[in-house]
Amino acid sequence: MADSNGNTHGYVHDKERYLARLKRIEGQARGIHRMIEEDKYCIDILTQISALTSALEGVAIGLLDEHMKHCVVDAAREGGPEAEAKIKEASDAIARLVRS
């Protein structure tokens, strides 16, 4: 799929893999919901939350890597304000990931 500028996103080649990973993550979230409904032990729930967080971070790192390899590199080749904007965008995304 292309963005408003006609560019494809870096993750397009791994889209199905990302969707499958997100489907597993959805299942993990439902499992945590069920654990709370069933009054499971707090530490067991926290262990599952940790696994879910790691899975989401894995998706985020993968998407960031794809963004850097494709969007940022392409913009850097062209130079100018677009390159600076893509680099700032990537830096801001990294900062958000580090804070979370």
C-alpha cells in the first residue's frame, strides 16, 4: 500500500508476518483478560503482561528497522527538508519507544 505521496512502506514485504504476530499478541491480551476474570495469581498475570510487552516491543523494533532501512534511507538519498523530516520522525519514534 502506498502513502499519500505514492511511496510504499518498508514493512510491506513482511506485512503478513506482522499481521500474524499481532494476531498472536491479540490472543495474549485476551488470555490476560481471561486470567483476571478467573482470579489467577497476580505474578502469573504479570508474567504474561511482560511477555505481551516484549512481543509488542518486538513488532515496534521491526517496524522501526524497516522504516530506517527504507523510508529514512530513501529520503536521505534525496536530501533536503524531506530527509531532515524523516530523520527527526525516526528520532522521535525512538524516543517514544525508549520512554515506554
